[in-house]
Amino acid sequence: MRPHSYRRAISDLLPAVATWRDKRERISERASTCRDLTPMQWTKLRESALDFCDRFGAEADRHGWIARQLFGVHPQHGTLRVGYCGALMIAGDRVHGVGADRIVIERTAARRDKQGQEWGPPIWEFAVKGG
């Protein structure tokens, strides 16, 4: 991943992407809001999500991806219930591409066109509730 100093300025991002990035960045880099994540797992998830916003956020926004589909977690159990997690909240791997219904991640892909899929609230809303 790119060092923090190479990140795009919030003012250079589309409004939706700037909001995603800002809210994601406001969550502590040291402590996960989801009790099941180790500090190392949390750091990986956080950094890959910020990297995604910088590199693919505009493209995801153009394709109509929303915060829940990207950053969602289960409303009571956080990342423990992966069926409710958004594309960026499962493995923390680097994203390689974004399409209309699929995000290509380092070792897999996340789809948003699965029948009956429900996403939880974005992690920053879970964080506010205290998980």
C-alpha cells in the first residue's frame, strides 16, 4: 500500500467518496470497533479501505456503489457476521478493480448482485453505537 503521505486530499475526491474516506479515517487506527478483529486485522482493513477510496472511489461512485455495500457490518455483531459485510470489510486485501456489480480483490471478488443480499450499516455507524 502507498504510504499515508501519498494519499489524495479530501478536496480532490468526489463528495460521496470524500465522505466515505473521512468517516472511515475518523475511526481509530489503533483499535477496532469490532471486538473480533485483532489490531493487525483492523489495521489491514482500515488501510485497504482508505487505499480503495483514493484509487477506486470515484469509479465505485460512478457505478453506483453505496456505503453499505462497501463498508457495511452486521448491526449487532460487526464483522463476525460476514453475510452482512460490505466488500471492503471482509479480508482487508487490496482492491484491483471495480465494475458495475463486482469488486476484484487480491484473492477474491465481492459481488453486489447476489439475490437476497442484505448489508449492515457502514462501520462508522456501528462505531458510533459502540458495537
